[in-house]
Amino acid sequence: MEYQQSFSGSSSSHSKHLQPELTSLSSQRSLISVPSLNNSQSQRQNTPTTYHHCLTTLKGHTSYISSLTLAGNFLYTGSSDREIKSWNRSPFHSEFDPEHSTTHMVIAGKGAVKSLVIQYDKLFSAHQDHKIRVWKISNNESNHQKYTRLATLPTLGDRASKVLIPKNHVQIRRHKKCTWVHHVDTVSALAVSKDGTLLYSVSWDRTIKIWRTSDFTCLESVNNAHDDAINAVAVSNDGHVYTGSADKKIKVWKKGQGEKKHSLVDTLEKHNSGINALALSNDESLLYSGACDRSILVWEKEGYDGKMVVVGALRGHTKSILCLAVVLDLVCSGSADKTIRIWRGVHTEYSCLAVLEGHTGSIKCITAVVDHSNPSESEEASFLVYSGSLDCDVKVWQIFVSAV
């Protein structure tokens, strides 16, 4: 197996313009008003040695990978053509046979599966057909999985209880009204609260909805939360909800003690193009945002009120940032330039540890975990990164990072 080794803080890349594969993937001009966090020579000298290689490529989807998530020994992937598959992660370190490691597949809804999240034994899937579906996951004796659909949100009971009361109807287009529990455009992203009791969904219809996971009731809808489609959501342990939109803004929402609804507490404006991805650091003191301006902005909590202030940008990708993931002190970014970058740092000192190349399409989704199956000495840590692409493949990468 061939290993690649990285030492420098940033690698060179071609800057020639490529035609966007999808309108939402088009790149905009780079930010110039925010300083870079990954340019100084001293940072390059202190960059830890990094080895990385692609463990395997999971083939089986016939359309592009639009979402993925991890839970236990299983990887869940969603495609642009209604498919949801689960894969047993245990064979990935040995001779891997994708056909025998695909444990189950379902086809649901219409269009892409835009987001997947796990809450205990439930899988929530967000779809392009404006709906959220809830699946019960069960394992058989051979460790293969089965999905049973529990509900489609909004539920029939939720819809029926709202339809006869005029105040429950909201104007969604000039000549169309709908009950507030409905999303009326693509459901783009999902997130679950720390205690697992709430599901947050955001949509291209510019709304945020909050659902109770015990009975799937829609508790609240924040209408016209943004001026354009909402593409990303992240939820902190203390209840702050971060939403990123094509309107170039990140908004921060919170439901105060004793309040019934979430209210806007902050608006973060530094990107100059649509925001595609958000991720919080492990301690939640940092927020990372990726946009079509090719930069990843780093926001840090500051002061007594904990408001987020931009501290700088991570630059290196040559096209739009489409997805982000955080594991320990590593930030993983996927781009329309078909590469994944691995960043490491704190506050104003970041370095690009590695550039993962191998996909032939834009990177649409990414997640990462500590590699517990490969124990190593204290001076070296191992991580697994999972990436889904417009090339219809999922790749599994192993990354070894030495101590500085």
C-alpha cells in the first residue's frame, strides 16, 4: 500500500478556472478582508509530519454521494437518487469487498438524500422532496442491518391537527399557503440536540424547524430565518443554533430560559458568497464556516457574552468549500476542487497537514473519527476520514499525525 507524506504547511495547486459541475458549486472571488491563518514560515517549520493513504473506495452507488454519517461500526451514505446504504466498517482495514460489506439499502422519496443523522437506534434522513424520514435500525445475527420506516415528517397527525386552524397557515408564495409544519423546498441539513430530544432541520425554503424526537411532533418553525436558502446547521451543547445560508450570513439562534421560541441573538457577516458548511470545535469555542469564496473562516467566542468574532481564514482550496468536519484538533474540508484538506491549529496558528487527492468529482460530504482500531505510540495519532463525491464513490482515508 502506497503512503503519502506531507511536511509543508500548504501545497501548491493549479488556479485555472474549471466550469462548475452544479450551480451551487460555483466559486466566487476569495476574501481579501480577512487575514490568513496558514501563511507564516514559522507555522510551516512547526508542522507535524503527516502520513496519509486511501484505505479503500466504496463503490455501489450509481449517483453522486450527497450525505454520510457514522454510528458505531456502521457508515451510512445517501445518494442523489434516493438511495440510503449502510456499510459495515469492520472490514475496511482488511481485504475489503464492498458488495459483502453493504448491509442494507432503501430507496425513499424523490431526488437527493441531503443529510443523515443518527439518534440512538433511529436514523433521520432529509430529502430533496421537502420531507424528513425516520427509520428504525435493527441488526440481525450476521450483523446486517435492516431499516423500518417509522414516520415521514411532518406526520399525518401533525398535519391534521394544524390544517383546520387558520392561524397555522403561513404564506409561502404569492398565491399559496401551507401549514407551518411543512417544509416547502429541499430539506438541506439536520442536527440533533446534545440530549437527543430535539431534531433541527433547515431548508432552502429559508425556515428552521424544531422537532421532538420522541413523537416526531413539530414544535416550532422560524420562518424567513434568512434571505435565501439555508444550507447548513450546527447545534452547540448549550443550545445555540448556527445556520449558514446562501445569503452570505451565519445566524445564531437561542431559546432563552422560560421562552417558548428561538430568537436571533447574533448575525455573523464576513463571507462574500453563499455559505455551504458549518462545524463546531470539540470544546465549541470555535466555529468553522466554508463558502463559495474558497475560504474557511474561523470564528472564536469572545468576551462575557460569548459572541463569535472572526479571527482569520484558512486558504488553499481553489474552488468552493462544500463540507467540513472536526475531529479532536483537526479540521477536514472538502471542496469542489476535488480535494480534501486536513488542517490543525488553535487560534491564529494553523497549518495544512495534508491534501487528499483521488476523487474525480467535487467532495460533497465528509466526516472523521479517531482510529481506535489502530493503536499507536503516544507521539503519533491515527484518524479515519470518510468522503463522498460527485464521482459516486466513498473513500476511506487513514491519516497518521505525529506530535509537534
